[in-house]
Amino acid sequence: MCRLLQVSQSGYHAHQRQPMSRRRRENAQLIQEIRRIHTESDGVYGSPELWQELQGQRYGYGKHRVAQFMKQEALQEIQHESIGGFERLVISSGFNELFGSKLRSRGPQ
């Protein structure tokens, strides 16, 4: 492993023994909170709503940091649209890039 990474064995093991930095601990906690809130909202909350929820819980994270971690964790909001009295779910942007080519209409039934 050390040869592959081009580092000395002692340097590799010294790095492994270091405690996790404060920023990495905060990031891990933030990701956990984002997942929890997103799940509790049934996927309806996007990054602005998640950020507001975190502010209400006295977390001092920035909007862009929350949006970055939502993107990193592939969490997207589910939007509801009402057209002609019928409601349909619209999943935000990345859905079609991921699944659009794999979904086919069966036509009228």
C-alpha cells in the first residue's frame, strides 16, 4: 500500500494514528443531520429548506455547505405539481440524467 501511495511506512502509520480533525467531525455530523431531516421530510425538502431547519436547531452551517453535501450524498427534493386538478410528483434535475434513458412508457392500457 505504501509503495502504491509513494509514502514511507512510518509516515503512513503516523497519519493513520492522527485523530479526525474538527472540520471532518463537523462534516460527518452535518451529513448525518442532512440525511435525517431529508428522510423525515419524505424527500420534499431541498437545500434551502434543510438549511432553514438546521438554523432553527441552532446549527451555524452555511447554505452552500448544506447544498454541497446534499449533492455529494445524491439527495434531491421531490416537488409536487398540480395540473388541472391532478397532482404529480416532479423529481428535480438529476433524475432524468440518471434514469431517463432507462424508463419507457408502456403506452395506453
